[in-house]
Amino acid sequence: MAKTVQEHFEECKQIDQIVDQANALLTKVRNELVIARAVLEALSEYQHPKLAMAVPYQFRQDLGDKHVTPRTVIDAEITRINALLGDRA
């Protein structure tokens, strides 16, 4: 069944709305990541180097360290956020 030109225009409007909503959501997520990164960077300097954390085995493997400190975890998360945002490669 062939669609009319009007039906195609209506579908295009719907797609435009979906893309606009996705872009708005992406902007919100990006802003939240920037805030989270700033908070983590501020917390990082207050972590004692001898403080250890119990973390799951897989997370220790990802960090490549048996003695996981809060600062190590924070730095790893900051690195992940930087990779997602792509602004501090």
C-alpha cells in the first residue's frame, strides 16, 4: 500500500521529534557526567593512600591491583567518564 506525501511528512515530523528528544536526553546525561566527574575529582584528593576497599574480583582485575584504594576506584571512574565524554583524551 503506497503512502501519500502527507503521510510521509507526518512520519518525518515524528522522527524529528524523536531525534530532538534523544538529543535533549544526551545533553542532560552529558551534563550529569560532567558534574559527576567534578565531584569525583574533588573527592579524590581527600582519600588516604593506605585505605583499602573490598571490591569484586572482576573490578580488581580491571584495575590490575590487589590493593584497591578509594582513590584508585575514583581515578578509574574519572577515566571512564573522560572516555565517554571524549573531551579529555
